[in-house]
Amino acid sequence: MIDWKDKREFWISGAKVIDPETAKMRTGSVLVQKGAIAEIVWQKAVETELPVLDATGYVLTPGFVDIHTHLREPGYEEKETIATGTAAAAAGGYTSVVCMANTDPVVDEPSVVEFITKRAQQVGRCRVLIAAALTKGLGGEVINEYFYLKSAGAVALSDDGKFVTNSQVMRAALEYAGFHGLTVISHCEDAFLVENSQIHEGYVSTRLGLKGAPAAAEEIAIYRDIRLAQLTGSPLHIAHVSTAGAIDLIRKAKRKGLPVTAEVTPHHLTMNDELLETYDRNLKVNPPLRGKRDSAVLLDAIRDGAIDCIATDHAPHNEIDKQVEFDMAPPGMIGLETAFAQLHTELVVPGKLDLVDLVRLMTVRPAEVLRIQGGRLRKGEPADLALIDPGEEWVLEKHLIRSKSKNTPLIGKTFTGRIRGVFLEGKWQSAILEEG
Ligand code: DOR
Ligand code: ZN
């Protein structure tokens, strides 16, 4: 163990430092003091008596912020716990995650918010922020008490995993959420159109004989929610956008100046339904992997700002859950540990996306969407930082995965670019298992 890791005051010098707010990457050095960023200088070396971490050759960015994570605790600790989920987050460069409410019990009472907060303080390897449920038990019928959920610490509201079918309920939810200054994160899939669906409806679903979910299911739901955001004037964030038609709707809403934001997942950006020919259950997600053209349009949308940010939808399910008939397998794949490496490998290395833009989409942009702290490189802010080796090639092996569930189609894949670790309030959390 190198001793600067345990120091309260040290310099990280010589890294390529990314400031996502100004969208600049320059060689610089950062002073960490008592857990905060005390100084940023745009020079390679510093003269100091303090310990210095020579980060030459590395990229230093604010820790990533994931506004869509399923931590599964309480209730599904066999899939993930706050301890394992936040360890996975830290290994992926994240210093903050927003966890979703589909736990057991559902996060629809202040006591559940308090439980998660307390547990995260005890065992968390990154900050845990909470999206409480929009409706009682995620039932889509009775609105929760947002004032008390916010007072307990919830930073957003979502019935993620489920669409709120009743438009009157959604209207009222948006009205009350807006009143309390909370953004509603909507899972947009028309429940009837996607009933029993397994993958995207198209050529592949026909060939494989699997029931498809049409792009229209997502687009109808998004249109309704945009219209309700317009009616109420309340902020709406659309989760895991996956179709080209959805991008059209979001572009139009933004042009009108409506309070609408949207996220895309690494898997929808880099994979498509042709992969389903393997019947790999780990490729089954909601919304489903779409066609090639959809992912191409999603890429355009993160480049030009139609999509605001990248969020993982890290959805752990264990092997026993997934090793069943395709139609019985629960949807979801893990993503925290591979998000950066996958997007760096697939988009940045081939020149389709700038590294600074990728970092913006994973730091300041998601933080702005939910109006939360983190994701900025600012003097005085907590020293939540990610240290990245952009050139390292590595293979994702199952035993390297820190998440309790291993449900990713990326095992065995070679990536370029690796998170070496994060500083959480100045404290080093290694991403590499061998280093402990
Ligand atoms: O694939 C998904 N899995 N999509 C969701 O919206 C929910 C998630 C889960 O909770 O497993
Ligand atoms: Zn989700």
C-alpha cells in the first residue's frame, strides 16, 4: 500500500485533468486537503513538502454520477447489497449513485429512505442518493407523500421498472413533485403494448419467434409524459431512451423549451437486437435492445445534447434468476463496472465521441439533471475524483466483477481504458481487485 493513499493532504500531479463544466482537458495538478479539492493548478509538477501522487499518463476527472442504479437492498440482497453495489460503482469510477425504488419494501415511506441512507453510511463505497417511489408500492394508483420522502432525503421520484398507466395519477404526481422541487424520472413503456414481450419487435423477434415490444410502446408513453410535463410545468426526466422516434419527440419538446431531460444507457448505445440471436439472457433488458439505426440515432443525440446524460440502469439479477427459459428471465444487466470502459472502447477510441464529452455525460450533466451535488471539478467541493488509465487494455473476467450478480454479456470482452480507482472525499478506493 503506497502511503499517500492514507494521507489527508496530498497532491495528484501531472494528470490530464478534465473539467467537465468548461469542457477542457489540460495537464494539471490537484491538491486534496481534508477530503476536499483545495487547489487546482494547470501545471505538470508542483513544488511541495506534501506527498505527491505522480499521475502522469492518467486522466483525472470528477467521480462519475449514475442517476439510475438498482442496489436491491432492502429485499433482494441475494442479487445485490448496498455494500456490493457501491463497491461495483467505485470500481467503475462512480462516486455517487441514485438508487431506484423497486426494492422490498418499496421506497415509498420515509423509514425506507432512512434505512438506505444509514446502511450506505455504514457500508457504502460511494455516495448513495435515493429516488423514492412515485406511487404506493409502485402500484401506479396512490401518490406517495413527497414532502416526507424529500424530508427523509429522497432527491428524485420514480416508479422505474413500471410505467404509470393512469394519466391522471401521473399528472398529479408531476404537479406535487414539481411543487416540492423534485424531478420525476419516468419509465416510458406502454404497459399493454409491451405485455409478455421479450425483445424489440422487428425482424429479429420474428425470426426467433419471440414476442416483441414495438418502438411505438416507448414513444406513446414518452409523448404522454412530455405532454403532461407541458401541462404541469414540472420537470420530467425520461429514463433509458432507446428508439429513434423517442429522440424526435425529445428534440421537439426541448425546442419548445419544456422542462424535459433524458438519459441513455451504455447498452442501448453500443448494442442492438441482432445480438439476441445467441439467446443470451443477459441481453434481455427493459426497454429492449433496439435496431442498429436506433443506436446510431442515440449516438447522434448524445453528441448534440438531445440526450442529456448517460445512466447505467445497473440491474443485478443472479444466475439462478437468469438461467431459465428466455421468457421467464427477468430483464436487466449490470453496468456500473463496465460503463466507462465500454463507451471508451466503442465510442472514444474509434473517434465517434470525444473523451471530454463522454466524461461530461457521466459527471456534470447527470448531476445537473437531478440538481444534485457532484460531478464538478471545483475548489472547495468534496474530493470525489476518478483516476483513469486511458490506454490500458484489459479483459472483463467474471472473478473481477464486484457486483454480487454477474449478469453482463460483456464477460470475456477486451476493453481499452480502465478505471484505476476513485477518491471518495479524498480517500482512495481501488478499482483493481488484486490491490484490495
Ligand atoms: O431491464 C430493466 N431492469 N429495466 C428496468 O426498468 C428495471 C430493471 C430491474 O429492476 O431489473
Ligand atoms: Zn431501471
